[in-house]
Amino acid sequence: METTTTIEDKIRNYLCRQYPALAAKGLKDNDPLAGTLDSLAVLSVVGFMEPEFSIELTPSDLTDENFENIASIARLVERLGASSLQ
Amino acid sequence: MPNCYLLHHLLEQAASLYPSKEAVVDLGSARRSLNYETLYEMASNCAALLEQHGLRRRERVAIYLPKSAEEAAGIFAATMAGGVFVDINSVLLGHQVAHILADCAASYLITSRREWRRIREDITDLRSLRHLLLVDDSADEVEERIPVIRRAMSEPGRPAGSTAIGEDLGGILYTSGSTGKPRGVMLAHRNLLAGSRIVTSYLEIGAAERILSMLPFSFDYGLNQLLTSFQNAATVVLFHYRFPAEIVRALQGENITGLAGVPLIWAGLVHHTSGLRETKLPSLRYITNSGGALSRATVRNLRSLLPTTKIFLMYGLTEAFRSTYLSPEELDRRPDSIGKAIPETEILVVSSDGTPCRPGEMGTLVHRGPTVSLGYWGKPELTQQFFRPHPFIPADQGGEMVCYSGDLVRMDDDGFLYFVARADGQIKSQGYRVSPAEVEEVLMETGELAQAAVIGLPAGDAGEKIHAIVVPMNSASFDAAQTLERCGRRLPAYMAPKSIEVLDALPKTPNGKIDYKSLRSARMEQLR
């Protein structure tokens, strides 16, 4: 079972790898991602999340609230992961 | 009604024939609909102000606004008053806007309080800029160095009108080349109207069209959507998205009939989170792609998800406004082709020794027709390089100036064209042309590097990603992440390097220049 910290770190590592500019700033869980996650970045981060966490996102999961920061993305992953176990 | 021979005649004609028809729907934070009469008034109010404040014929009026009805009205206001519009992409940062304003010596800038605050510190060269026109109504002090005109589109006014003719310069679109900073492509009124007329004819755009506009007006392809829409008194819906499902919702909710996109937009549309699979879009009559090749897989997906929509693959370069398109009936047979010349136009394939290429032979795409622009603003040498006499017909036998694209293509036996490669080091990222030199300059500005070279590496439907190869002054203290972070603050997302690589020295050509070819081919080899 993954802990919340692990999900958040995995997302952070991915983002920092893809967008090295974020690494230098020391990206925190609650730092806003609006400027970074544009339409292109959204597609790439979804492409990472789905196989990594064995989840599938639907159109209604892609909202500004869910993609506000690392913490909100991690909450989305937990929610989707929990529902796929049921 | 006079003949249409100037850009703003398109708007005037639509407003006089269909005043109450919906011209622009602005899907900003709140949906806003404007009819042709309103949009015409906004443009003519602004044109009257420009005249009152001394605009002289051919002076440049820059527009720096987010995609909006005001941006569209500003473009027409500039030419209505006899000026030349210079539309600047609102994703550009202050130092880039400063370059454009200074390069074309713009006398006026139409912007908003918010946008001006974002860039004002960088606008230090105020020798040409005489007035700032703000489209919003705010009493705040925003600028003390130059006169500020507020409510630039809402104070009633009637312009005396332009005395320009179709040959006159109508607009300047800034685009990147392989070297140096962005250069301004000069489009005459007749170029703009020809582009609109030609595209209207092959896309069969009519008055009932509802066109979704997602591309910037500073991009010839995006601007042409606005012009074709107004030419036919159709409706253009302005839209910005972050998530794929928003595109599908806009297409459905606004009953969109036509959409122009770059590969990145199609990647979003066929993405499983777009909801397109569960949505029927019977209104969507056609889609067009330009700004980079579409992968066969994406074409296949679009075909199956949009079974009744016509798909046009197109190719164009700002220097000649629009060039080729593949008719939808040919798509299954030749999905890799960029098609044939647009109407009224001829495309020649010319070998490096200046002779015509035979079918299958690779050569430079040379464009002749009514959309060949007037060249680059203030750059006679560069203009001579890309705009040359007809290669096969002497001037004294009627040969005119044609546009050498710098793109390498070949033609098959049936006359269909195929893009092979760009002849220079230009990068295509997210549909935009990016000059390596411009990115390198920002890298060098960090003061940490002895040398920097920037290349494009394949990134699927996003086109190419920007990859930097650098030689630090002091490799022990060099911090790659920090350098990328600084570039990220100085460049819009499509221009910022995504990766950085440190070398001890950059490879050189025999002439002592950086050997971009070997840098790129070595990395392409690793990717294989």
C-alpha cells in the first residue's frame, strides 16, 4: 500500500524531471501549478499518472481544482485508486 | 458598398449587411457575444482616437491583448485609421514585446492595464511609442512616461477613413527564423484579402459557419480564421483551453462547424479524457491542421472519432501567408502529403542549382501567387534571401518576385507535395517557429556559460522539444536546474529549454561555426 507521501514524491519527481525549472525552486506540495501545467503538460502528466498508479482518468477528473498543485493531484490519485479497488 | 480591397472592408461590409449577426463569441471567464455592429463600433471608435492623436498613414499600431473581441477590433482599427497593425502574441514576455515594438518603431500600443503592468518595466525604448491606448476603463495611474488614452474602444467616434490602396502595407506578423530575433513579415492588404478569399474558397466557408478560434491572431493561420469568418459574416468563437474535455465541450456547446488546429490540439482532442468518444459532433463540418505534421495514428483516430468531418492537412509559412492543402478525399491515400498549391497559387520545387526538380527529387519549396508578402520589415538582406525573382521566367518576360521557403520538399508523379525537412536549424515547437539563436541568447544572459547551442528533438504531436547543449564557464559550480529555471522565467513555455546537457566544448564545422547538424544527429542516434 502506498502512502500519501510516496504519491506526492512520485508526482514531484516526474514534474521536476520533465520541467527542470521546477526542481531549482524546490517544488512544494501546495505550490500552484497553473503556470506550469499548460495544455501540453496536462497530457504528459496524465500519461505518467495512469500507468504509474494503475488508474484511469475520465473527462470529469481533469479540472483546475484537481490540477491545482501536487497535493490536489495526489488526492485525485488516491480517490481513483481507492475506487478501482472496490 | 465599395469593393473590398482593404483589410477593414471585411468588417465594414459584414457590419453594413448583417449588423445584428453574431460576429464574435468570447468564451473568456464569462461568455460574451458581440454582433457585427458592436464590433464595428469598437473598431471605428478606436480608429477615430488614433486619428485624433495624430496617426499618420503607414504608422504601426501594435496590439498586445489576450485573445478577445478587443484584440480583433484593434487589428481592424489600426488599418481603418490608415495605419499598419502589428499583433503581438500575449504569451510573449516583456523583453520580447520590447523587441517587436522597437523593431517596427510602433507609434501606438493598444493593450490593457493588466497586460501593460506585466511588460512595462521592459519597455525602456520610448523613442517611437507616442501613446498607450488602454481598452479598459480604469482611473489607476499606470504610466507616467507617455500619454495614456483610456476607454480606447468605448468613446464614440468616427474615423475620417484610410486613403490606403491594396498594395499598401496592412499588417506585420512577427515570426522566428533560424537566426536572430523574430522578424516582421510585411503583409499588404491585398495579401491578407487574397489569403482570406482563397481559404474561403477551398474550405467552402459560408455565412452559417461557427469557427472555433484557439490559435493566436499573431500567427498567420490564426489570423486567417478571423478574416475568413468576417469575410463571410460568419461567427468566430474565441477560446482558450487547458484540459482536453474543454475543447469537446466548446465544440458541442457552441455548435462549431470549423476548427483550425496544430498537432498539439489534435493530440488533446483524441486523448481518452477529452470525452470525444462519447460525444457526437454532427455540426463539425471541417477541421484543418497546420503548424507541423500530424502522425498517421492521430489522423486515423480523428477519422474514426469524427466520421462526418472533413480533414484538411495544410502547410503554410508566414512569408507567403498560406501555401498548400491536401483535399480530404486524398487523405486515406496520401496521409503524409501536404497536398497541392492553394487556389490562385503555384508551388515550384527548385533544386540547389536553380533548376526544376523532377518528380521524386528533393528541392526547395518556392511559392508564387497573390499571398507572397512584401518581405521582412527593415531587413533588406534577409528579404533578398527569401524573396527572389521567379527562377525560370526572367523579369523582362513577366517573371515576378516569388517566395523561397527554405523548406525541402519533393513532389510525386501526381503533383502531390511531401515535406522532407527544413533546410536550416529552425525548431518547430507546439506549432510555433523557434529560432535557436533567440533561446541561446537567453541562456548566455545567465552569465554562467561560455557557449550554448540549442536544437530541437522529436516530441510527438508537440513537434520538437527544446534541448540545450552548453559549455559552462565553471563546470564545478554550474547548476543546470537553476539555469533552466531562469530560462523558464525569461521565455514562454513553447520556447523554454526542457533539458540541458553539459559538454567540455561544442563541435565546430570547418568554417568555425557550431556544428548543429552533428549535435542533432548524434542525439537522434541515441534516441533510436
